[in-house]
Amino acid sequence: MRRLWKLNSMAFIAPKLHCCPGTVKRSDLCSVILSGLLLCLSPFCLTATAQSDHTDAIQYNDTIEIYNKFRETEENISKDIIDLDSSIKAYQNLLTISRKANYKRAILIALRRLGDAYGNKGEWNKASALLREAVQIVHKSKEQQPGLAPLYGNFAVVQLQANKLDSAAWYFLKAAAISNKEGNKHSEAVNYNNVSEVFRLLNMPEKSIDYLYKALAINLALNNEDVTNDEYTEGWHVINQQKRIPKSKFKILELRGNIYRNLGDKYLLMDNEDSIAKGKLYLSKALKLSREYNIPGLEEGIYTSIAVYHMDKNQYDKAIPYFEKAISLKAPAGNNYGFQYAKLGECYFLLKDYRKAAALLEQAINEAHQYNVSTEVGNFYVMLAKTYEAMGAYKKAAAYYNLYVVSKDSIDRSNIKNAVYGLQYQYETAQKDNEILNSRLKISQQKAVIDRNRVMFLSSILITLLTALSIGLYLRYRRRLQKQTEKQALEIAAWRASMDGEEKERRRLAKELHDNIGGNLSTLKMWL
């Protein structure tokens, strides 16, 4: 939890962990995601005074007491006064007193903080249980509904820590969709920034960059009024003794710097001439913002990204100065669980400077133990064992190989527990899904009946209209046919009258010709 709260208050985006060149370690990747996610936690903010619309059964003094305890705990975490296990105990205590006071807002914060802490330790079953309880509280409380998007973001991180990338992407996109619906553009941009890392791990760099550009477009359009202040922080971000800016503006610039850094990092990983040029451009923009506005951890992350890029290109001599710069800038908020020391040690190992490599790897292991990060320390054991083996110190090498086996067995047992718990969670989810499906089935059936009745009604109307139209067309046809018949009858009668007249005239002419010819022939005969 220590690291997550530091990311929340300092907005540090840690570099990606690599087990070997090109391989990303899980817990540090989660820090990359969480750095953005925890920028938008304002919907769960505790206030120093009782809210007028707050209906929880608490007294004013209870609110102040809980608020002060939260602030004290988180200040101790940010200053490295307490470690991860101690911070878990502190939040468990805060959860207990928040439950007693029935202070829902504080309960939600404590549940989420504990979920983050257990996720960092690799205990994803506990993290999931705590976050599910928080989601149930949100669903039952109309006042806490704005907290649903950050909770989905937390679920995404837990899924990412468990290496369930598809689920992580789904939850991040769900959180972004809810943020968009609520009009929380800053939260939407944060989740787009986060999901870009998931797509990078899925070997989809173009998709990753697309979401970063979506996040950047939203971020560039934000105003100070679009962002609320962080929890337990003052309303101003101090750049130096002479200059300060509103916390809301700082959050916008902080996210923008992190987006620039992620764009630069991903363009470098694409490793072609155009992408490398774009990567350097975006990293320079991020560096400028970091120095101009004193963004904690960002400059360190930029140098680490450049160092990892050179390491992936087998340019170890070029990677070393950047790792050293990152370590020199390292602040309490920028702890990497020993990652930078480990990678710097690996560079020296590959350059065959084994003494420096061993010292740096031992430093990395100490930091991993300090923050109780079992998922990382095993990789450090292997690298240190290889280093001692190359030095001829076979006894030490064997000891560290043995430590690696022990830590791996521990992680495997934890993974088995998480897998069993995951199956139980899937079973419970399936039962709930079945209830939802049954409810949807009933609704669908009712809708089908309504639709069927509607179709029948419309069909009857349509049939009636078609029948009336058919009858009308038939009657019209009959009238036209009748008129045509009458017309033809008149024409036939006219033809017959004409023919009768002509016949009478021919007969008259024939008679006249007959009579005249007979007389003429008689006269001619007489003359002859």
C-alpha cells in the first residue's frame, strides 16, 4: 500500500520492470497503471467537515477524528515512516473505526486502500474480496455512486497484477465509460492512459497508442474546474518558493506529462526510425513539463524508460548513465522495489563487471524485502546467483538459487490459492449472472408477447387495408370493363347500320342498272 498511496499523492509513474530485455515484470507495470488510476480518486474524498447531504449516522467529532487518522496514516506512508505491512494494519484499524461510526465514505476509502495494498503484495484474493465489498456498498448507496468508476479501475489493477490482461482491459474501459457518462473527463482520460499499457502487453502497440491519443485529447481540453483536489492535500501545488499553482491544474499537467512519457516509451519500443523520433519528441515534452512544474517522479521515470530502451538494444554502456540519473533523482514517492538497482546490476553483469553487479543486486534485494514484494525478489535472486557463479563464488550462487526456489514455491502456492479463489469467484459470479439472465429472460418473454400482439394487430390492419384496396381495384376494373363493353356494343351497332344502308344502296343501284339496261337493249334491238 505504501507505494500506491505515494503514487496517489505524488503522481509518480514508475518505469516498467523487465525480467530480461523486452520482458515486463508485473508489479511495476501495475504501478504504471496505478499511477494514472490514482490520479482520479476525488469521488471518494473525505472532507474535514460533515457534508450537508451526507446521511450516514455519524457525529461531527467522529468525522474529524477519522479524517485526522486517515491523514496521519497517509502522511506516514508518503514519508516512508511505515512499511507495507504496517500500512495494512493501519488501514485495517481505520476500517474498523469507520465501520463503528457507519461512515460509508471512509469505509470505501479504507476498503480500496487495503485492496491496493494486498494487490501489491500479490494477495489478489484478499484484494478482490475487499473491492467487491466496496462495489456492493456503492451499488446500495445512491450517494456513493460516483465512486463506481474508481473501483472498476482498482479491479482492473488487481486483474493486471494477476496477469489477466483481457479482464484488466475490460475493467479499465468500463471505468472509462462510467466516467464519460458521469461527465468526469479527467477520470476518463486516466483510464484510457491506463488501458494503453494493457494493450502494449498484449503486443498491440498501435491500439495502445490510439488510447493514449484519446487520453491526450481529453486532457488538453480540460479546465481547472473539471478536476477536484486530491484527498488530504492542500489546494495548491508548490513548484518553488516563488511559484505555486492550483492543485486541480497540477493534476491536469501531471497526467499530461505521464501521457507524454507513455507515448514516448511506446514509440521507442516500436523501434523504427519514425517511431524513435516521435518517442524522443514526446519524452522531451514530458521532461519539459516535469521540470517546469516540478512533477515528482516523472523525470526519474523518463530516464528509466530511456535506459530500458538502450538495454533492450543491448547498448548497456548507454543504459547505465540513465539508470544512474534515475536513481539519483529517486524520491520516497518513486520507489521501484529495487527495479532500477537490479537493472543497473544486470547491465554491469552483461559488461562483466561482476563486483558492481553483485553490490547493486544486493541493494535491489534489500529494497524488495523492505517493501515485502515477493513477486520481484525471486528474479533478483536468480540474477545475483548468476553473478556469483560468474565470479566463482559457487557457494553463494547455490544459496541464492536455493532462495529463488523457496520464493518460487511460495509464489506458486499463493498462485494456487488465488486460482482456487478465482474459481470460487467465477462460480459466485456465474450464479449472479444466471439470476440476471433469468430476469432478462422473463423480460424478454414479456417483450416477445407484446411484440407478437403488436405484430398481429399491425398485420390485421395491414390485411384489412390490402383487402379494401383489392376490392376497390376490382370494382374499378369492373367499371372500366363495363364501359369498354358498352362502347364496343355501340360501335358494332353503328357498323351494322352502316352496312345495312350500303346493302340497300347496292340493291337500288343494281335494280336501276337492270331496268335501264333491259330498255336500252330493246331499243337497240329495234334499231337493228
